[in-house]
Amino acid sequence: MKAKPGYKQVKRRSGALRIIHWVNVLSMMVAIATGLYIAAPYYATFMSEGAVDKYVMGWNRWGHFMVAIIFDVTSIIIFYLTFFSRVERPWKQVIPNKVNLKEFGAVFINLVTLNRRKDFSSAHNDSFNVTYFFIFHFLMVWMLLTGLQMYVHGLGSGLSGIGTWWPWMLHLLTDWTLPAAHVMVGSVIPTATNMDVRISHHITMWLLITWVVFHIYYQFWRTIFWKEGDISIIVGGSKYVKIEDGKEN
């Protein structure tokens, strides 16, 4: 689409990142639906046989594990693109230097004053936006680690279909989440248990849902107040900034 007079088209997302975004959207929907069922089954099979005979819990666990693997893969890709993307390398925006801190404050003020003050360029991915995306990925990493800890807890024999090395590696990578979750949930039981991990995993899910609500709200907010087509970034990869903003970068 050709930019309107006075505006300049700015490329903001590569095709790979846009695909990953929508894959993650679908994966998160499946993860939440199946995770809630695993925690407390809320629907039956609606067939003549009992849910146990249709492996409803088994299929929910399988689906939950599959989307967790997808999140693992996309997280690795995003980590790589954060540092080596040909379009944007957002890691530079979270370095707490004077420029980034000033920009973060300016974007925050712009949000709380409903765009009455805009002292920054919106042509690039600003520090505020990048920071809250980093928060999302930190929460996702915690979800993946606690999820794997609960998974390996079910391999109590120390065996698996691919050998003993798999449970051993998972214990090595995730056993520290037991005491960490114990502290996070404020358990009154002296010893850390897998239930602490489950509660922490569940709480983090609600934090992620809260993050998603804010993310959707903020993208609509930017689109309405800035009038630069921000919400189209994740579809077409570009937005349109005023010429004076576009010249700053």
C-alpha cells in the first residue's frame, strides 16, 4: 500500500517474526485451554462412554506438550533474531543507558497522558515496547521450565522412551525451580514440593493472560492515537510514520 502524503512507510517486522507471532497466538490459546483442563477438568467427552475411555485427559496433555515444544522452538528463533535480525535488533533497546531510559519515560508519559505529549520517534521499536516484550519472554521461559519440571516429576522411575539421559537432563535443568517456586508462592510448608511449581505455573499463566490483554489494548491504543497503522505491523510488516519522525532514524 502506498503511503499517504506526509507519511513514510517503515518496515518493522520480517516475515519470519510475523509467522512466529501468529503461531504463538494459536499455541497460547491451545496451551491455556488444555492447561486449565489438566488443572481442573471442566468438560466431558459428550459421548456415551466415559471421558476416561476416550482419553480426554491424555489428549489434553498431549496437546499441551506439543504446543510447549512449539514455544520452545519459537523462543530459540526469537532469541536469535533479537540479536541478528536484518530488520530490527531489539536487544539494543533494553540496555539501561541514558538514551533508552529517556525514551522509555517519554513513551510511558505518552501513554498515561493519552498522546498529549509525544517527545520520541515512533519510526522504530521503542524501549517501552521492547521492555514489555522482554517481560513476556521471561514469563514464557519460566512457564517452560516449570512445565518441564512437572513433566519430569511424572518420570519418577528415571526412565523414558528415549533413555535415562532425558529425565537426567531435565532434572539438571529444572530442579532449581522447586526452591524458587517455593519462595515465590510463599508456601508455609518447610520443604519445597512439586505443588509449589504447579501453583507458580498457574499464577504465571494468569500473568501472561494479563500481559496479552494489555498488549492488545496498547496496539489498538497506538493505532487510534498515533494514526500510523501500528496494528498492521503484525500483518503486513510495515507501519506509516509522519515524515518528520521517519527522518529521525
